[in-house]
Amino acid sequence: MVGLGVAGMSAAVRLLKAGWEPVIVERAPRRRTGGHFIGLFAEGRKAAAELGVLDLMHLRTPLSHRAVAVGEDGTRSTSTGFLDRPGNPDALLRGDVEAALWTAVDGRVEVRFDTTPVHIDARVDGASVALHDAERDYTENFYLVVGADGIRSTVRRLVFGPDERFLRPMHIVSWTFQLDEQVPSYGPAEQIMAVQPRRALWILPFADLPPAAFFLYRTRKVRDELAADPADRLPLRFEGMNGGGAVAHALAELNRRPDLIVDAAEQVRMPTWHRDRVVLVGDAAWCMSAYGAMGVTTGLQGALALGDALTADPRSIPTALANYERHLRPVMRSHQRWARLLSQIYVPSNRPAARLRATALAAITNRRLKAVATHRPDRLGR
Ligand SMILES: Cc1cc2nc3c(=O)[nH]c(=O)nc-3n(C[C@H](O)[C@H](O)[C@H](O)COP(=O)(O)OP(=O)(O)OC[C@H]3O[C@@H](n4cnc5c(N)ncnc54)[C@H](O)[C@@H]3O)c2cc1C
């Protein structure tokens, strides 16, 4: 297993249960914690329950949240936000999911930190992997190699080809971090959406933490944006935008944030996820970008499906891997299409798209509020 993220740990937990002896190699010197805001959907909760980790997961969904849309003129209106999406996503940090999985991995699975593959010789009966760690280079044979090393997967590059062949840019850059406190004049469980053509700020609430700020904008010059200092670049990109006070509040906190996470939205599209005894799972195989908000859910779900397929056909790895792909490929392709569409909800690409977005959200919100008023007056928003 390469990668100690959601997909890698989930695959290890599933295979351990099936009697395998997984080894995880992780490039980082230690397990990471924290991470960005995550919506965990019903399929992800189901997969986590099957892996035996759902009860270990610290969910941070506010009990009665409300989404507030802030217009360009500063007017505020109730809207339909992230946590109102079908599938009732729970709010948590990526680190909360990883911490739960780690409880199932720690002491049961061999984990080698500071270690990365530098060469992989994939064969029909196994794979020789040249590994590099802080002290030495060595080669080891494995029965199966699972590449769960994220969007810029080394396993994918070594076995399937260079990133350029598989990465599809979406021309959106985002910067996200935890605020010290909610934007003044908003309730702690209010989600704020300040959305304009080509730029947006979302403030996403938690039950027991200050909210997360999610700045995003569209650009054709992604590389330049990533190379720039966010303390210079974000005020420039959000110049003249007030967002009901949210923009100034979040920008004021920007310099104090060690946990700033930058993302250049990309999708991974591959004709196949396996070759001989090497298989990819999670973002390495099907990254759909932050805008589907399904990467963690599908990381859990996909790793579980991989383990299930290998357990169903333990004597024929090619059949198991072919079944794994046949089962998951349509699901992931559909999530990727949705992610492209949903990116227009997060940050519309032009003014007509922004108008269409506003009209669609207003209609959805009216219908939802009517349904809530009629059937569930005590649970606005859920
Ligand atoms: C801003 C943002 C918001 C998001 N919101 C959501 C959301 O609401 N809901 C949701 O489900 N998803 C969301 N996602 C996506 C989600 O975070 C990812 O899809 C998911 O974390 C991917 O998990 P993974 O295990 O496949 O890969 P990763 O999390 O990337 O883990 C890969 C691991 O492999 C390690 N690694 C990398 N290279 C090597 C190497 N060469 N050797 C050894 N180890 C290596 C890395 O250090 C890491 O530990 C969001 C993403 C972003 C950026």
C-alpha cells in the first residue's frame, strides 16, 4: 500500500480483515492531522461502518445550520448550502476520518514513514518495488501493490505514465483554512456564501470548531497563482468584494494561518486503474476535485470495493481487479461529471452562469423551505 491517507488506510483495514498482511509506505515523516473541511455522504458513512470505523469518527455537523447567500449589494437571504445537499453530508475534518482509520491501523499494520517507491517492476505474479527511505535504498517483492498516494501519485507515474496524460485541469484555485472565530453578525452555525462570477468565499460551519474559510477563484494561470504569496494574491483577487463582512474578516486571519491549504482543482481520468499486480485507488485513480465533495466518501467506498473484490476472487487477481473496475468505473465517472457541474455552484464561470445559479438555488430553496415548514418545522435545513 502506498499512501497513509483515507484510501490507503481503508484498503489496509479491509485487507487485514480478509487475512492479508498489508504494509503501508508513507512519504511523510509522520502521520498528518487536521486538514480541510469535509462533507461525508451516506455512501461514505456506510463504507466506514463496514470498515468498523464509523463509531470512531468525530462528526462535527451543526445541529440546525442555515445557509446565507450574500448578494453583490450585500443583501442576505436564506439559501441552500453545502450541508443541505442530498445525501445529508456530515461536516468534519479530513483528519477526523484519518484519525478513525488510524485507530484500526495502528499496531496492526506495518507502517513505514519517510518511505517512497522509486521504481516498480509490475509482473503478472507480483511486483518488485525499489524503495527509498531516510537511511537506505532497497528492493522488496510484494504480492500486490496498491497505489493510494493521491492526485500526484508516484505509483501511477511509475507504472502508467506521466501526470500530463491523466490530469484534467478545472482552472480553479482554492485556499482554505480554519477561522479563529465566526464572521461577526452571523450565527455560529450559519454557512455564508458570497459568490460572484469567477470568485467566491464560502464560510463552512462546524458544531464544535470555528468555521472554515474557503476562498476560490477561476483562472487560466493556475501555476502563477500557486507560486504567489497568498497574503498578496488573495486581497488582489477579492478586491472590492465585501461578502457581508466575510471577505475582510477572513483576509484579516490569513496571515496567522499555518494550516492554509491550497488546491488547484484537477480531475484524474485513466483508461484503466490496474496493470498486472499494481492497482490504484482513491484520488490516484479517479480524483474528482473538491467540487464533487466525494473524494473521502469514494476513498472509503472504493477501498472497500477493492478489498471485497480481492476477497471474492483470492485466487485470480486479474478477475478481482477487473471486477473492481467494472463495479466502480461508472460510479466515479458520474461523480466526475457532477463535480464539473457543481463547480458552477461554488464559483460560476461567468455572469450568465451566476444568474442561472442564483435562479436554480432560489427555486430549490423555496421548495425545500416549503417542505420543511410542512413536514419538519423543528429541523430547518436537515
Ligand atoms: C479544499 C478541499 C475540499 C475538499 N472537500 C471534500 C469534501 O467535502 N468531501 C470529500 O469527500 N472530499 C473532499 N475533498 C477531497 C478529499 O480530501 C480527497 O479526495 C481525499 O482526501 C483523497 O484521499 P486519498 O487517500 O485518495 O489521497 P490523499 O489524501 O492525497 O493521501 C495520499 C497519501 O499518500 C502519501 N503519498 C503521496 N505520495 C507518496 C509517495 N510517493 N510515497 C509514499 N506516500 C506518498 C501522501 O503523503 C498522503 O498521506 C476536498 C479536497 C480539497 C482539496
